[in-house]
Amino acid sequence: MSDVVEKTLTALPSLLSFDSQPGAAKLSSTSKLASLIRGITELTSKHEEEKLIQQELVAIKDQVSSPNTSMRQMKELMVRAIYCEMLGYEASFCYIHAIKLAQQGTALDKRVGYLAVALFLHESHELLLLLVNTVLKDLQSTNLIEVCMALTIVSQLFPKDMIPAILPLVEEKLTHPKEIIRRKAVLALYKFYLIAPNQVQHIHNKFRKALCDKDPGVMTASLHIYLQMIKENPEGYKDLTGSFVTILKQVVGGKLPMDYNYHSVPSPWLQIQLLRILSLLGKDDQSSSEIMYEVLDESLRRAEMNHNITYAILYECVKCIYTIHPKDELLEKAAKCIGNFILSPKINLKYIGLKALTYVVQQDPKLALQHQMTIIECLDHPDLIIKRETLELLFRITNGKNVTVIVEKLLDFLRTSKDDYTTIDLMGKVAEVAEKYAPDNKWFIATMNTVFSLGGDLMQPDIPNNFLKLISEGFDDGEQDRMLRLFAVDSYVSLLQGEPEKLPQRFLQVISWVLGEYSHLREDLEPATVVRLLAHVLDLKQASSETKSWVLLAMTKLCEGEAAMSVLQGVSETYSSSMDTVLRQRAQELQNLHLNPELWARVLPRDAFTEPLEVDSSLSFLDGYVSEALAAGAAPYKSPHQRQEELAQAKAVSMEPYGLSLPISMSLSSLDGRQSPTLLSMSSGLSGDSTDHSHKAGTTTLKLDKVKRVWGREGYLAQRESAVVEVPSPVHSADQIEEVGISQDPTPPPVADQEKQQLASSLFVGLGSQTSSSLMGKSEPKHQRLRKKAKDPVSSSEISKQTSNSIFPPPISVDNLLCNSNMDPKKSLPSCTQMTESSQGSAAANGTCAAEGEFTEGDVQGPEPSLFRDNRLTIAGSCETEEPVGMKDLCLTSYLPADCIGANHSEFTPLCSSHGVHLSACHVHKDDTLVLLVFISNSSNSDVHQFIVQVDSGDVEVSCLSESPVEELRCHHVEVCQYSLTAKRPSVHLEVSGLVSFNMPDRTPQTTHFSYKLPLPSFIRPLELSTEEYGTMWLAFSHDTKQNLTLVADVQDSLRATLDVLERKLHLHVVAIIGMEGIVACRLLPDQPCLMHCRVHGGTLAVWLRSPVPDLPDCLLYHCQRALQEV
Amino acid sequence: MQFMLLFSRQGKLRLQKWYVPLSDKEKKKITRELVQTILARKAKMCSFLEWRDLKIVYKRYASLYFCCAIEEQDNELITLEIIHRYVELLDKYFGSVCELDIIFNFEKAYFILDEFLLGGEAQETSKKNVLKAIEQGDLLQEDGETPRSVLEEIGLT
């Protein structure tokens, strides 16, 4: 292809001087742009260029603002301005004129105007609002080109808030006779979906129509939307699997027009898009995967031509095959493909091969063994990108046996890496594998030393934090702990004796903490020596004040013995007059504590880590203080997150700078708290804190929670462990494969090759079958050595066993006993009487209430307590019909708490089941709250103990209503947990997720997750107000949205009828109906108002929603649409 | 796709299209860094680069470098073909395209790009359809070109 662009810049000077040259005719030689470009080409220095462009910009500025400039000239000016901006000079004065050009110009000028807008402005630029009207006008134009232009700009950038204004017009274009318009409309909707998914929720069925469009271009465009939607929710689109497979079959079979061929491969873009969609749908889903096997096989077979584009398809196929439910035959073919890639002499393919191998190596480690020699070669590849990808691959196959070699390779690369991003990434990986697979203490400390020195201050703070945590918490073996600490102390003393000025700040901090804490372990080491070394660090020019405060803290722990005193005295005197308040405080502490040895011994006891520290994370000791403050009129506490959100709402400005400040302020406060970064290690860190008043301790405990959750090292371990366990029982033994690898080489290996083989045997050890079993058997205790003591009874290894079971449980035969035995008589009595009144009740009592009712989306059944309806339970979505009915609604109704019996309650939805314990839920509408009832039934024949149910949500505020938590669940017994829910922030559906854990009779712990989806209307309550109140509120609310809705047809008073529907289905309150207009009010629990104004206009209902809460109008509008569609 | 850059062997930017919102400062920084990195690479090296958390796919055609930024999970090979298809389109439109065509008619190059890629995704992969769309747009141009006053021609209006 390089011959296509034959002429190069060498031809430039001649072309510029002679206009008559061929080719120059194409360049509009008289235009001002051409002379500008020419002018620039002739210049020799950057400075001259700058001068010329500045002149040019001044000239452009003069002309664009002149009223006499025609649109044609404006177009020309715009092109020049774009050129200047491309060279890096700002021409912001043009932006407004670009919009004007798009607005006022004739078709051609308009095109340049839109182009300039697309290039100049970004999504949130304020000028973009001025474009809305132009777009609106052009969308309605009869000129197709203008419509195209409008759709093109909309697909690139459009203000999010203004989408409703043009949405109906864009939607309309989906049925346009011209395919180009339909295609662009689909892409515009794709853009809307990306920036404001709520806005386009109601047109999902139209996407389906686009998917079935007869024009392949439109269909391809619709796949962008589907890929995105399926990425977010694969479950919702399983029914389309067959369609996608059919489309792919047709494409692969060459059924599309020839136009779509690319180098005689049928529509490769479409193929790749479909393969990506299929891999998402087939992931962890055997039945969907089975539909795909045939077409995947076909794709592999067809893509045999020797061209880049077929490789692209093959690569996508391979990824898909390894993502979906495995099939041996296909896996074999895919593995062969990967092999071809890796062995290819073409470097791009080799890279892709390595990338594919990295992707699959955990599932298929023997594949790495097959290609070990190639991998070794790639490790020394001159192209860094190949090397980097190879290291990534090695990282994935690291185990206890090859860790030293692999870490060495990673560190070698780190030493030469100049790219910060790579450095940070690799650093984390080295630290991770070092910690997990370290063969011995010495190696571990030495490796971490290299990491700290190489990583410098780029390193993520969790690396030193984890390291210190590991050192302080120790392992199960006390002697091991001591040895590790001793090694660390030794190595740090010698580092400080060397050239401490070369060490990065983070490393100095780690060193000073370890020395402060553990240097006493080395008995022949005088504290005075350590103190002197530390004092030297304080004198370093580059030591930051953060480092200094760490050093001072370490010194405080070391103030023992006469010799150290004089140094300490000097230090504390120097820093007690420091300008830095933190340092001054540290110095004061140092001074006071070393004058008072008794206090010192109490504040900083040695070996404090041996006793677990009790932390009152609820801060109950502050309750008195808080209530006093509240009584004195203080504002209630709001979390930083909440405060930020409110701030954002108040100012409505970009929060980026604030976002950044959060971690900084955290690290500052950790300094304030006078803590080592290992907030969890808390040995001397916290004990040092005890001089603080309680308030401060409070802040540190708060952070402690945070740190623990994010950086829980055990969590990490658990993840890795499960990855190791995944290793399937391989076919060959490692030795066999190595033999194969060698015997492939016909000639006796030269020395260099032998070296490589040696490297190979050290790198790939532990990947074959024998070794893989030893990986779990023998080497397990090895890496356990570097694992911290299990202090928490529910340790992560147990969590890793969780069966994430939020899907519908398999059918279970519930004992009839469930209904009548072991019931709490108090609870069951009222409903039992009702049960006898109902004919269906008896059926239910026999346990046959699995009636085949229709799926109803509304979550509330009529005003009557509809206890005995034959409701089929559903999980929102379209796949409900095949679900077996496992739970007995009727049985559960009898467990409804007394105060919920009269109220509207939703259908019972099974949440999860595990080992005979079944959870179901329903929600009950009350005036001021939404009550979530979780029914836990134990159908097994044994009791379960230590029962814990936790319910949590990001969307919803959950508070438990039950007086005492369920702890034990007797066999064939049902317990009910009640929660009161209010919405934290609006969303179309709010989701509550939860966790159940309990101990089986044989003491094995079980944990299961569940989630429960609630539609927004469950949280909506009528808001009763007068028209005047409505008026004042209306003006005060800032978030709004507008849309046209369909009216209820064929009735006399359609406005009244429509509002009735909304009132009934969504619990809105109709304030007043005046002529053709109506005003409606509601509130989102607990008390977020939302107002709606409707007007009948041209056969539709123009609604306008307003609320102080962002997104509430959008979400509510969605449900209004749904409610009216169902009518 | 996150963005597309065209630059010359001398490191001059010829075309830039950003599909993600970034500040001007950030754009300049990215462009500078990428141009430097790519120009420093040898011809035989891999066409892919890892850069920050993005994957850069680039290809050189004569004196011009075409460079795209994609996400980690995207397909690098098909991105190379997107570049190639774009070059084919330019070639067909300009008739044996050269760098000068793109320098002097960069707005046309943008129009073609917008018909081919929209919002960072392939919009139309049929070469015929893309060119048809462009030609329709250009027809307008010719209609508009005819009534051109002499005064305007010499820039006196």
C-alpha cells in the first residue's frame, strides 16, 4: 500500500513554486489557505512560524467580526482557523462564528461550519447550547444532505441535557427511506446511549428493528448499541443469541452484497463485532455457547486466507472460543491458531499471539509450555512492546517454583523502563508475586528493596502499606516473623550506612518505620547507632517533611540509652521550632516522651502487635459529644462523598480539581493522625496515638475501615488462589513436554540454545501436570508462610468459596410442612383464616401453588390484599417464562408481619437458595416507607447456625426493622427480616444486594449473594399540595426534562383518563386540572419532591417534569412512558 | 476508538480527530508524546504500542503516519485495517493521494473520515457507500460555486 502515497514532501518545493505543475491543479492555488501553508513551509524556525500564525490569526479575527463578511468568506476563514488550531495555536474567538456558519450558511458552508464545531468544541462546551436550534432545524430540513450533517454532528457531540429536545426527531429518522439517514440516526442514538442511557431506554424495541434492517450498513451500526448494552447486561439479551448467530452465518457464508467485502473477505468489521457480542453472551452460559459452536467453527475454517484481515477475525474467534463455555474440539483449533500467530515471522502477528496466549494461559497452561522456546526468544526481543507483553505472560504463569527467575526478568525490564505508566504497573506485579510466592525471607526483602528503590515515588502507596502490614502482622510462625524482621533491619541498616541520599522518599519512610519498630531485635545493634543513622536521613536535603515526620516517629520509639540522648536532644530542639506544624508536634512528643521514660513505656509498648487491638469502629464513645453538639445547633455530619455531591449540585461546576484533592487530604490526615501508613498494623502506630485525644483516634479508625476494604491482602490472595485452582488436569507432564520441545530441534543445540533451554526449564517449571498438583499440594504451605495470620473468623478464603447464586434457584420441592408446621402462631393466624376462605388457598396448602400466571411487571397488586393470586414470580427481563417456580407464594403470605397484611405488597421473588435454605422477598408499600421483607426458610432437616443476613445498596438507604437479628434457623422453619428502604438517589430501577452466611450443621460456613430489583415507582408517593405551593416550588427546582407522551385514546376526557392512569400506577397526586393542562406532584421517599406539568397538545401530552434532584425527572418520565404504553 | 492522528515524518500534525473529550492542553501533550515515540521507532518494529492505559496502533504510508488509539480489549489488527481502508478512501477520492492533497484539502480529508468513522466507531465499511455520500456533499459545493462575483474573487467585498 505504501506505493499509493508515492509523492512525498520532497516534491513540495517544486510544487509550490510552479503552479502549472501537474497535481498543483488540485490545490486551490489562489486560496489564502494555500498561501498560508506555503508561507509556513518556507519558514525555517519555530519562532518565525509563531509570528506568522499570530499575524494570520489577527487577520482572521478582524474579518470574522466584520459585518460585511459573507458566509462564503467565512467558510474560508474557518478552514484557516482550523489549520491554525491544528498547528497548536488557539483561535477560540472563531468558535462562535463556527456555530454561526453552521446556522446561517448554505449547504456547503454549513458543512464546514459543522466540521469546525466538531473540531473546536468538546462535549461540555457552553457554546454547544447555541447549536441545538440549528440541529433541530436541519433535522427537519427536506434536504437530505442537511439532515445528514445534523445527524453527523449529533453523533459526535451534543449537550447531554438537550437530548430530549431532538430525540423524537432522531427517532423518527429510524424509519427514513434513505439508508444513510437510518444509519446515522442509529449512530446518533448510540451516542445518546453512551452519554445518557436513561434517555433512550424507551426505544429499545426500535433498536431491534434497526438490527433487522434490510440494509447491512444500518444493521452493522445497530450492533454498536447492542455490544454496549450486552456488555452492561448480558442476561437481558440472551434471546438474541440465535439471531446474532444467524447473522454471522450469513455474513461468513458470503450472503451480503459484494460492496461490503474487504479484500474479498465478507464484511470483516461486522464479523468481529458479532464475535465480540457472542463471546459476551456465551460467557459462563453453556446453552448459549452451544448455539455458537457451529458458526465459530465455520468462521475459523473460512478465515484461512493469508491476509491481515483474516488474522483479525481469527484472533477475535480465538478470544471468543476461550471466553465462552469450552468445547474441546474448538479449543484445539484455537490453540493451533495461537501457535501460528506466535510462530509467525510477522512481528504484529507475534504480538497478537502473545496477547492471546496471555489471555488463555490460566485456562490452558500447557499452551505456554508448548511455546516456551518462542517465549524465551521474545523475552530478548529488541522491540520493547514484545518484551513487555512476554513479561505480562510470565506474570500470569508465576508460581512458587519459577518466581525468582520471573521476578528477575521483571526487575531487569523495570531497570530500563522509562515510561512511568509501565513502571507503576510492573512494580505492582512484582510486589504481588514476590509477596505471594517468596521462596525465603532474604529473597523477599532483597526483592522488595529493589522494588522500593526502582519504583521511587511513583509507586502506588499500597505497595509499601502492604509490605509494612505484612512485616508487622507476621505469619503463623513466630520464629519466621523474627527472622524476616531481622533481615529487614540488617538490610536497612546497611542501606542507610551506604548512600541514603539515593533512596526515594517512600523507601526512607519504610526503612525508618521498620527500624523504629524492630531494630531492638538485633541485640548487638545499639539504639544510638540507629538513631544516628536516622538523624543523618533528617539532614538530607531531599528528605520531604513527610519523610522527616516518619523519621521523628521512629526516633521517638528508640529513645533509650544514654548515647542516643544527645542526638535526640539536638534533633528535638531543631524541629521544635520548625515551621512545619506536624514536625513541630513530633519533635515535642519526642522531647516529652524521652524525658519521661515511664510514660514512654506505656505509650509505646514493645511487641504491642502480639495483642489484637480492639477498635470501636462505630465511634460510640463519641455519642455524647455528638449529641451535645447537635443540641447546641451544630449541623449533622455528612460524609465527604455526600458533601461533595451537594457542593456539586450547589455550584454545578466540574468537580475535577476536587476529585483530585481527596486522596491528598487523606494522606495528610494520616499524617495528622501520626500513623504509619500501615493503619492496620497498628502495633506502635496506634499505641503512639494514645496520646491523642479520642477524636483523632476516631478519624484513624474511620480510615482503617477504608484501607482494609480496598487493600485487603487476603482478598488478593484468595483471587490468585482460585486462579491457581482453575488449572485443569493437563494431559502431558512437564517433562514430556520439555522433551518434545527439545526434540523438535533436529540439530544438537548450540551453547546459546542450551542457555535458553535452561532458562525455559526454570521459567516453565510448575506448569505441567505433576507440578500442577504439587502447586496446590506442596507449594501451598510455602506461600502460606508469607500470609498473615487469620484473625478474622470469616476469612477471605472462605469468601472465595462463596457460591454467587443470585439467579433463580433450581426447582425445589418444598415440604407441605412449611405451610403449617413450625409456624409462629401469632404470625400465621390471620392469614390462615383467609386461606380457608380462598379456594386456591387449599391448593396452596398442598404445595401445588406453582400456577402458571401471566407475567406482570407492576410490582403492586391492586388495593385488595392479593394474597392468593396465582402470581408467577418474575425477575425483570424477558426470560421469565422458562423459569421454574420454586417457591410457594402462598406459604409465604402466611408469614407476612401483622402490620403488613393490609398493605399492598408485591409478588414474592425468590432471591437465592443454598443447601436447603431459601430466600424470597417482597416489598410492601407504606405511606412513609417501603418495607422490604426477606423470608428465609429452611427446608432441610437440620438446623443452621450463626445465621447472618446483610442487606446493602448503593441506591437505597436500608435500615433493619426487625428487633433481633435471626441467628439460628431451625429446620422447616421460616424467619422474616424486615427492612425499611428509602431511595438515596433516583434510578429507573433501584437494586438492593445482600449476603447470607450461615454455618451448616457440620460447621462448614456457607455464603450466598442475592440481589433484588425495585422499580422506581415503589419509592414514589403522592405529594399533596395546593396550587399556590406548587407554583412556588416549580420555580425553585432546577432539574427538568420534557417529553411528549401518548394520551389514553378513545375516551371523552383523555387528559383526565391519562392522569388517572399515572395516578393509579405510579402513585402520583393530581393537584389540579385546568382546561387542557394538568399539574401533578409526587415525592420520592423519603421527601424528594418532583412536579409534573402536562398539556394536551396536538394529540399528545406534552409533559414537563421538574425536581431538585438530578435524574429524578428522567427516571420518572421513563416510568410514565411505560405506564402509558401498557394501557 | 479514542482518537486518530495523522502526522508527517517531520512530526507535523496533518489531521487530528478526538472521540473522547479532552482539554486542549492534554491533547497537545498526547500528540507531542506520541509523535516523538512513534517517530523514534524503527520500520521493522511492531505496529502496536502500549501507551498509558491505551493501545496505539500506527502505520506509515510514505511520508505520513496514521495513528489510532484504542482500548485494551479492542482488536489491534482490525484497527490497522481501518487505517488502511481510510487510506484507500483518500486514494480513491483524490486519485493517487499524496501528503500534499491532505495538507491543502484537509477539510475534505475530515469529511471522508466523518463518513467512515462516526463517534469513534466504524460507520460504513462499504467503500462505495462512503464515496457516494461524499460525492453527494460535494455536488452541493459545485452548485454553490457558480454565482461568484468578481469583487468577491479579489476579496473586495
